[in-house]
Amino acid sequence: MDYITDEPHRGAIGDLRALQQPGLETFKRYIHCELPGPPVWRLTGMLPTEAGLGKATFSMPVTPWLADGTGIYWGGIYALFADSPLASAIWTTLPAGKVLTTSELNMSFIRPLTESTRNMVGRAATVHSGSQVGLSTVQITDQDGRMLAFGSTRCLIADFPVDPDEQFEEPDLGPDEPPDPFLRDPPESNFCDLRKFGKQVPIELQQATISKGRSHPVWQLTGYRAREIGDGFCKSTIPSSPWFSNGSFSINGGLLAWAADFTMGAAVYSTLPAGDIFATLDMHIRFIRPATINSGDLTLTGKIHHRGRQLRVSSCDIDNAEGKRVAMATGSALVIPGGARMLSEGKKPEEIIASATVRKPTSG
């Protein structure tokens, strides 16, 4: 099976020209295509569209590459997107020679992505920018201005002095063909027959996915692989691919947040009876140390901690190839009874999720 992460990456890594000017000037250069974007932008199609002092706006196309094998876009896609505008809003307040590292990301999911969602727009604003710590918030809407998600972050600020007058060479940006991944036709899903999906026992379907080498479009985009499924448990891996770089030699925090959300979701799904699905309500992730690119696979371990009638609460630990903890995440999800059966009957995923989330869940 082909994975995008097996291909040579594209985009700028370690481009010191981005640190030679104040952050606001740098982002204006990104917007005007005077500086090449990092690989994670080339992977997903996200781009900065506006920048002001303490503010940054990004857009990202919603393509079938981001969906699972049933056509559902999991809430972690919002986290994948949100991290860039959140950090960028803080960066616009900084002088030259400063770098940011995301230390905490919080997301609340309001509406699901749908077939009609062509683009996500993330508008972030800085709440605080100090000498060592920055805080910002983001509102994510669709192309028509409907609110989809809300997030906040805490970033650590550090010095990275660069000679403003030195002439640096442009980094190797990789091949130009074929088109960037988000522009290509998505792969055919072999996850399951949707006509039979409503009768499948979730944990049996998940175990068959592993044993039979099945996949989802978003797995083929990211190289994510489920390795082990138990009752309320999921262990998975994701490569430390250069495709995930945000311009530095570390993996984009939003990408790790997405992977954590998918792993927690898989742990939730394993506890459901046949015919049910779930919708993620929120997630919180703390980053302990940077996950560097080209450092071996990262291992994600998701577990269920609460099994209410409507609400599931889970966690995910992310460890690097050396076994050191990189991040810890928590999340909650709403159980949707009969959702899988409705999907088998042809009802759209967004309609099923939207109809379920209009009711306030209880903890019982």
C-alpha cells in the first residue's frame, strides 16, 4: 500500500531567512510567496492568508484525503489545522531571531465537517506575548462563516539569533511532480463495505483492519497505522516524517494532536456495540518535549477511562522511538446509538453527527 510519507518531502526545512526579520514581516513574505512554506503546508494545502500584529488567518482545503474509510472527518482534523494559525498569531508579535514551540493545545468541536465544507478558515488572535510564553485563541469557520471549532494554545518562546545581513541559500524544496498530496485524487478506501457497516461489531472490524492490511485515506496521507486493538485500548504508530515539519526540525504539534485524537477515537470505537458510532467533542494535549523528524516511529497508546451511557472519556500517550514521552492528550466523545446503521442506509455522516450533537450529553 502506498503512503505519502514514503515519498520525498516537499517544502522548506531550516530556512533561516524566516528568522532574519520580525515575525509580522516574515508572515507577510509567506503570504506574498516570497518565502517557501514548510512541508506540512505542502502536505495539507494550508496557507496563511492574512497577518497583522498579534493576528494570523489561515485557510485549508477539506479534501477526501482527510476522511476515514466511511467518509467521516474526525475532530482531530481541526487540531491539525488550528496549531498553525495559533502559533503564527504569537509569532507576528516577536522580533527577529525568535522561535516558538507549542506546549499546550485545547480544542472544542462545534460542528462536523461536511461534503459542502470546501475550506476551513482559522482566525487566530494573541492574548498574551511575553518574553518566554505566548497565549492565543482561534476560531475555525467554513467558507461561509459558520463556526466549526474553537481552540487555544500556550507556546514557549526562545532565542535563535540569526545574522540579519547574511545571505542564506534557499533550502531544497523537493520534487515538483506529481502534484502536492492534497491536490491528488484520494485513494480508494478498503476499510469496509458501507452497506454492511451497521451490522459490524466495531472491535471485530478494527481487528480485521489490522490483520487484513486495510486502511483509510487519512492513514495513507500520514502513514498512521493501528497496531493493536483491545476493549477500550488502541496502540498505533506514526512516522517522524519530514512531511510533518512546520519549518523546523520538529514535527508540527497539530499533526500529533490529530494522531492522538484518532487513537483515542479508536479506543472509544472499540467499546461500542454493532450499529453505533461516536463524535469527538473536545481534546486537550500537552507537549513535553519536541518530536524530531527522521527519528523513528512514534508510538501512540489510547485508553478509555470513563464509559458512560452517552459520554466516553479517553487519554493518549505519545512516545518517541527511544521510549521517551513526547505528549499526553485527553478527550471526550459522544456515543451516537444507531449511527452506523443510518450510515449503511445512506444517511450522510454529517447529518448523523449533527442530529446527535444538538442534544446536550449527560455524564451517565
